[in-house]
Amino acid sequence: MLSYGFMQNAVFVSLCISVLCPCIGIFLVLRRYSMIGDALSHASLAGITIGLLFGQSPVLGAFVFTSVCGALVEFLRSYYEKHTDLILSIILSLGVGTAITIISSGRLRVNADAFMFGSILTVTKTDMIMVLALSLVSLLAVAFLYHQMLYIAFDEEAAKVAGVRVRLINYVFSILVASAISVSIRIVGVLVLSSMIAIPVATALQLGKGFRKTLVFSVIFSAFDIMSGLLFSYYLNVAPGGLTALISVALLLAVILAKRLLSGVKGRKSHS
Amino acid sequence: MIRAENLYFSYNASPPFVLNGIDFELKNGEYVSVVGENGCGKTTLMKLILKFLKPVRGSIASEAKRIGYVPQKQGSMNSGFPITVYEMLDSYRRLLGIREKAVVTESLRRAGLEEFSAALIDTLSGGQGQKALIARAMLGSPDLIILDEPSSGVDPSSQKEIYGLLRKLNEENGVTILSVEHNLEAAVLNSTLIYHLSKGKGHVCTPQNYAEEYLRNRGES
């Protein structure tokens, strides 16, 4: 399987996704913004179509458009402080509205389906360079801003007292979310992209560990989900996005079940 | 340490004001409790000192080089957040730019929380959680510690430990303390001064004078 060039490309991109998505996703999930991540991933479809329309890299188009939408989320937050769910509708309308308008105009020479469901055949060399560059820069930014982002998510007031520039870092964070989404669209696809951002973190949260360990387990679960999704999609000849999402939910349920069984065994031991 | 002059504040920037032209001065080394009925502006005053809010009119300034802040445990922090006591302090140390890791263990020792270092914040009792927040506020030797209702949701024996710790910081280390209090007994027993807020105005009194004033008012009503 790995002797094929397209599979080597897909494995390389998947490795980048499995590290980057949970590193960004953990902050989104813990700030209760996973649905905003979902809205941004749907909005990235507009960026893809704009990129394709102008003959540019769709990954670059997705990154630029999703970054703009991310900044718009931050901007709108001050206007809808108590109705943040409305921001979701606004971003979805803007993103999906743009995408549908461009696709239905018939001006795209490429089929956009591969970006909706994910594909292992369509990863190009240009995509790989974009994915590598975005992943490296984003991971460096996460390492550099780790403590600031952790505290903004955990206790924003304490972060402000310590001199953290919360608003500025929130804008940087929205660019990082855009980066994680852009890196993932080729393999995972727009429709189930949020599964890579939220579900490995949701699975790791079930282990009841501290922040650093939760992050490490999120990366491990994410790598398992996407690599298994890739492997099975090759043999079953289906889109990797859907399978990855199914595997991530199955793993989450398995961890919850294992946790219940273990606590049952512990309970019986303590009674006897 | 803190000086407020002719301070006005309301959340929509127009009358009626929550704080209605108050003058307030907190000197170095004092332990001041801010008391008053619900909605009288205690927490608003604290937020103005911390620069979370801006005055509508007048001014408020602090000379503190480093401020330690202790929020109400349930009010400010993100519940269900997977973070250990050690991680909470160590990350804050990094935000404050303190290089020595040892300050974290020292702070935990002073708060009596060494054995809870690896515990998740969410699993702590009210008293232990409050002590963890005080341990965080002690990082980097602050000259001012601001607390928002430190005994809220804390059992009586832990309250005793918390106020003992605050008094020690104030008396032995000279840390200025400003505590927004709903616990009047703790305010009278521990503070050097009390700032009583009522109907947007405030006045300073000694704990003894405040206790007498409180008892007199209760007798009248």
C-alpha cells in the first residue's frame, strides 16, 4: 500500500493532521467553542471554491478565507456576548452561501466533491508543501503561546491580571484554527472535519488526566483515528473522511465503555 | 497603594450609578475588607481596581508592582477543565515570567497543599480550591492581593485556615490585602480597616466601629 506515491502523500498529510488538529482542538473544546470550529470548517468550503475559481491552491484559499471568518468570529463576539450561538449562523451563512453561489455558477473546472468528503488520491505536491508549512508554523505558535492560550481557556480574568493580551491572542488563535482546518480538508473533507478537531479531545477528556496528559492522549487518539481511517478507506475504496469520523466515534464509545467496566470492577473489589 | 477619586461607574455609562462619586484610599500594609449589601458595587469596585472595567468619571489608580488575584472559585474558572493544581500554578508562573520552578512548590507548601499537587482542580473541596487560588496569587511575591469573597462555599475549619494564611501574609510579609466580603464576622475579625459601601457611596471605619454600627442598625430594624 505504501509503495504508491499517492498513499505516501496521504500518510504524510495525515500525520500533520493528527498532531495539529488536537493541539488546536483542545483549546476550542475547553472553551466550549467546538461548534464554532464546525462552522469554520464548513466556511472553509468557500475558501476552497475561491481558490479553485482563481486557479490558486485550494488549501491556501481555505486558509485565507477561514482566517478571515475566524477574525470575524472574534469581532462579532463583542456584539453578541450573550448569544454566541448566533455567530455560528452568521459564519455558516457567509461561508456556505459563498460556496454554493460559486459552485452553482458553473465556473469551476474542478469537482469540489473531493473536498467535501475527503480523498486520498487528490493530495498534490503543492498541497504537501502548504500543509507542512502551515503545520510547522502553527505548532511553533502553539508552543510559544501554550501557557497564554491555556489560561485564556481556563481563567480569562487571571490571565488578564497576569498581563496576557487576551484579545490579540484570540485573533492569533482564530488563525491557528483556520490553519488546522486547511491542513485537514484534503484527507478528512469539510463535512466531518470537526470530528478531527473535537472527538479525539473528547475521548482524552474521559481519562480524567491533567492538561498536558489530556493533550498527549488527544494526539495519540487522533493519530489512531486518522491512520485507521486511511488504511480502511484504501481497502474498502471509500472516502477517508467518513471512515475517520466513524472510527473516532467508535473509539470514544470504546473508551467510555472501558471506563465503566473498570469502575465496576473497582467497585466490586472494594465491596468484597 | 490604591487611590480612587470622585469615582463614578454604571454598566451603561449613564445614571443611576453603581458607584456614585466615591473617594477611597488603601495604604500599604493594610488589610481592608469591602462590605455591603448585594448589588452595592463591591465586585464592581474590585473589577475597576483590576482594570477589567473603566470608570465613567473620576479616576482609580494602583501603585502595586504585582497584584495577586483570587476570584470566586466557581464564578471565574472554567468548570470541568482538566488541569492539576501543579499545572495551574506552574503555567501562571510562566505567564508572570518567573524562571525558578521552586516558587510553585514553595507556594503550595505555604498554602498547605503539597499533597494535592497532582490532583485535578475540579476534584478539590471548596476550601482546598480556595487555598489553591491563594497559592497562585502568592506566586512572584505580590505586594497587593485582591480577593473576591474568599470564604464563599468554604467549610468553617477551612475558612479559619484561609483567613489565618491571609493574616500571616499581611502581618509577616507586609502584603496589602483587599477582600470583597460577604462574611461579616471574618471581615471584623481579620481586617485592619473596613470599607462599607451602601447606595453607591462608601466610608472607611475600624472593624470595631463597623460591628457597633451593624448591631445598632439591626436593633433599629
